[in-house]
Amino acid sequence: MKLELIDITKRFGNFVANDDVSLTVEEGEIHGLLGENGAGKTTLMNVLFGMLRPDSGEIRIGGEPVKILSPGDAVRAGIGMVHQHFMLVDVFTVAENVVLGFEPTKGKVFYDRREAAANIRRLSAEYGLEVDPEAVVEDIPVGVRQRVEILKALERDAQVLILDEPTSVLTPQETEALFRIMRSLAATGRSILFISHKLREVREIADRVTVMRRGKVVGTTTPVESSEQELASMMVGRSVELTVTKGLAVPGDVVLQLSDLTVADERDLIAVDGVDLEVRAGEIVALAGVQGNGQTELVEAITGLRRALRGSILVAGKDLTHATPRQRLHAGVAHVPEDRQKDALVLPMDLADNLVLDMYGDPPYAGRASRDLGAVKQNAERRMREFDIRARSVDDPVSSLSGGNQQKVVLARELGRPVKLVVASQPTRGLDVGSIEYVHNQIVAARDQGTAVLIVSSELDEVLALGDRIAVMYRGRIMGVVDPSAGRERIGLMMAGISGDAATTGTRGAAS
């Protein structure tokens, strides 16, 4: 069914999130919506699904104007949305989740479990969405949970499907399966709006692509007409380099050595299960895996933010297993956390102070009794030049900077001193294409200076581009350590827990 968004405008005070946005998705079309964080994609989808009310504009379904003031209105208008973060009740079965709020009953009173399960099996068979209606959601893989979300929309007879960053938690094989499902749904006449920041995937699946930048539509094109490079330029408004330029690594001595490392999560469940891994000077080891398989807990253990239950952490031969974060800092460990605003910066504080957060009490920034504010300011001015931090003044609060410039502040602080090991978790999350290019170059430069680098990323393209070796993590264990030439398919299988001796190079990283 055809979807039309006509001159949609949404303001938040003086900020215009959507500025006269018009977009048409034809019946049976898969339409890609591209844009960086802050481009206005999420606001537009929240307007379409009734979670926000536009200040002006019109929505039409099948040529008819519709008024959508709530998600219930959207569902009744035939719109279904699969959110990036699944809206499922983990302790419910698949069937209970799918029919929640629309439960079939016996005698208008009792939930008809058998009919609900039969409906799910029928829909599953009709659209190729293999799923067990009796399975409990918390026990099924992420890719199957996404199918449950799609089934929820189909159960409510959605003719327009919004898929918001649907591949962000999928392996390459699960992504291909999702694309097959999308094509089969489009073949039934459903209109699909596919929201993503992954250029390669948009070009692979979309019939047409609309690009947003700073709240406006900057163009609509087709994958045939526009290359990834051209789409990236539309997204950021200038030419950018999409490939990572780096020479061959020249690995030196082992800097980071993890032996039988075992770590628990907040629920006291084992999140890191006997990990063995080495990272050498002058190399980048990229840790791949679907998020939630122990990567966060592993990084926290290496950087001293989480206690190891068993095993050891050595940096340049020094045992840091039980060292504090500050002791690891002085031992030459740099940390770029996955959430810069929560864990790396103090947003109300100025740029200058954020650049010395981890050394504010050390010379030359402080003496015995007081801080040397002149030295702090001089450091900030130097780092601004070296790392191209775009700010009016070193006195500006970090909260006033863009996401890319905030990440530059973190990199300037962590890489602007002599270090032996850099641990960078999701280093480009939420950044525009231009900022991603800059961060990648800084990571490669650190490697080329002889630093050992461990990066953690849920973006397989980033892992393949940066990693000299790739370690794959699944359910807390290292499935293997491979060369990037192993390819997307082999690494994707390992991300799903499927591995083989032929995929593994060396024995240190292999799961025992």
C-alpha cells in the first residue's frame, strides 16, 4: 500500500528536527532511508508511528489522508514498526508476544492458546518466518526475535512496515535471511521503509533511497544511479573517504595477554568464559560479535572497571589483573569507552578540563597544593590543533560539541600521551561518515607508532577494515582468531557460534 509523507515539520523549541520533509514509498517497494545520527530519521518515524505529533504536514495511506495521534492509530491505519530495540516481553512465549493486546479468546473470557499458536504457524509458513510459537522469547536467538517483531506487525495486517536499523544486531547470515523476508513481503504489495546507516546494505536491498541531512531531504535516488561514495557525500555534504588506508602491520612483542579470563555480569552470570587472547605491539586486533556476547564485560575487565573472577591480565609483562583503573592508566593503558557521554566525558565541564580528566592531579597540570590552570589551557589548545577539535574555545562545555568532536576529545586525551595499549570499544558509534574516517585514521596511526590496539565493534565492515587479526566472540568465548581474508561469511558463522579448525589461525585465541 502506498505511503506518502507530505511537508512534515516537527520542532522542539527553536530546533527544527524535520523541515518540510516529503517522502513517498510505492506499493510493493523497499525504500531505504539514509542519514547520520541527528539527520531527523528517528523523529520522522516517530511522527509516522504516532509517537510524536507533527507541527504541520500530512500523512496519506493508499492515497487517503490519515490522522495518526498514537501508535494505536498507526496500527489501525495499517502501519507496523519493528524497532531497533525490540519491544518484546522476554518471559512470554512467541505466541503471547505476537497477540499481546489482540488475544484470541474462548467464550470472550479465556485466552485461546491453541488458536494463537495456530495463527503464528500459519503466518510463519506464509511468509517464510520460521519460528516456534511455544518458544520463550528469552531463549531464542536475536535473529528469531526480530522475526517475532515482524510477525507482530503482520498479525495486525500491517500494509506499511517500518524497519528501524534492523540489521544492527544480526550476523551477516541473519541479515541475508531478513532481506529474503523483506523481498517476499514486498512481493505481496506491502510497502517497506528500511532505515539504516549502512550504505552497502541499503544499496543491496532498496529499490529507491532517500537521504536526509540536518532535518531535510537532500535527495532521492536508486542504488543503480548512486555509488556508496555518492550516497556518503549526500549524507555529510562533502566528499569523504570510505576505505581505511593502512599498510601491513609489523607486530612486535606481546603487549596484552589474557589467560583464562573469566568475568561475571551484573546478574552474577558468566559473561566472559575462560578467554585467552594476545595483542602485540604494532597490530590491531578487532573483536567481532553480535553485541551482548561478553564484549562489554571483557573491556571492563581489561580496563579495571570490572573484577575478574579467574585468570590473568598482563600488559607488557606486568600483572594488572587486580590493578585499579588509575594503576592501569599509569601502566600505559588507554581506554575509549563505548558510551562517550556516560563513561568518557563530564558534559557540563569545559573542553580543557575534560582533556585532563585522568591526569588532572599530575604534573604539569598540578603541583603540591594547586592546579596549574595555564598548563591545562595550553594542553587543550595544543590538543585542539592536533586532533582538529571544532570548538569556539577551550572554555566551551563539552555538551556543546557535536558527537564527532566529543569523540575527538576522548581520542585526544587517551592518545595524546605515551601509551602501550589502546582499548577502543565501539569507537565510531553514532558518528557521521566524516568523523568515522577521522577516528579510523587515528587508530591506524597509533598502530603504526608501535602501540597495541584492541578494538571492539558490532560493525562487521569496520572490523574487516581495521583488524590485522579478528577475534570472534560468542557467548563469552573466543570462537577463533582469523585473518580478515577469512571473509564475511566465515566470520558471520563464527559470530553465530559455528566454527571450525580451518577458520582459526593460531591456538591462543581459540575457544577450548
